[in-house]
Amino acid sequence: MPKKVVYNKENFLKIMKALANQGYSGKSLLLALAQSAVETSGFKDDKITSHNNPSGITFSNNPTRQKNATRGRKLPESPKYNYAKFNTLDDWAVDYNRIVGKSMKSSTDSASYAKALANQKYYEVSARYPNAIKDYTANLDFHLKNIQRIIIDNLNSFTPLKLPPNIQLIDKNLPILPSAKESNNTSLSPVLIVGLVILAFLFSS
């Protein structure tokens, strides 16, 4: 797990928009962004631009199930498989939701999400990798804290907003959360969830 990471802002915003277009907001959007950060080393992996595939989904060669995808380059750790190369990030988000949607809905935090992903064999947990769930959780937590700070720091840029009646601010006096370095709390605060809903609305509009 890196002690410091620099995010690619342009890719971060594109991925957030694609996820928001699929209905991700609040907790689910934050977890999905953290997972994408884990898979792309801070939204910098060239699979984002060359394959429209931030989470490293493998190619299934089943166009009925995995739509708008072609065979991409081979997985370095398992050359018999290939990455899926999606036409757009929106196509990736549709397939991402197909794969992890149930695990996402059943999860409340990074630990439960990491465990749910392991149960569906999203990543390997074996004698070779006995600490896989713990390590994946720690990586999600690391990026959750960073992304939480990014979103909170930028909320004031989006307020006041003229929001539709189904999206309302819980607290108009938005407090600034401690930075990732200062806080060990990875729970999703109401303010953060509201911020994610706001951002999701902006990017999908």
C-alpha cells in the first residue's frame, strides 16, 4: 500500500461520471471510486484510456453478457486471459455493475465489500495469499480516505446549488473533515454521502 499517491484528476472525473450515469451515488460511488483507485494506482493506469477499463475486467467473449467489448491485451499475471477493451467508460460501468453490483449492495464499508468480493472470487484468497482480504481492505481504506478528502475539499465549489426536489442538503454548513493523515475513521459521514449525491447529479446532468 503506497504511503502517498497522486491521482490523475481527469481520469478520476471521467470514471466518476460513468459510475454516476449507472446510478452510483453515496456509499456505492465512494467504494467504486476507491476500488478503481486500487486497480489503477490512483487512476493512472493506461487501461483507463486504452481500454476504458478502470477495474481490470477480463474479456468474457460473450457479447450477450459483456456488451460493447473486444479482446484487449493479455493479463501480465495470467497470460491465458485478456483484459476487456470497452467502447466507452459507460460500457465499462455497465459491465462493472453486472459483476460487482450484488456485492456492492450487500456492503456497508470497505471491509464488508472486500469480503464480498472475495466470496465471489473477484480476487484470489488462498494459501499463497492468506492475507488477501486484509490487504484489499487496507488498500480500499487508504483510497477511501483520500477520495473523501478530495470530495469534501471541493464541495464548496458546488454550493449553493439549485437541486431537484429529490436531492436535498442535510447540512448547509458543510464541515471540513480531518485529512486522511489526521483521521483513522473510514465510515461514510452524512455530509460525505450528500456530497457524493451532489457530484453524481452534476456529472449526470
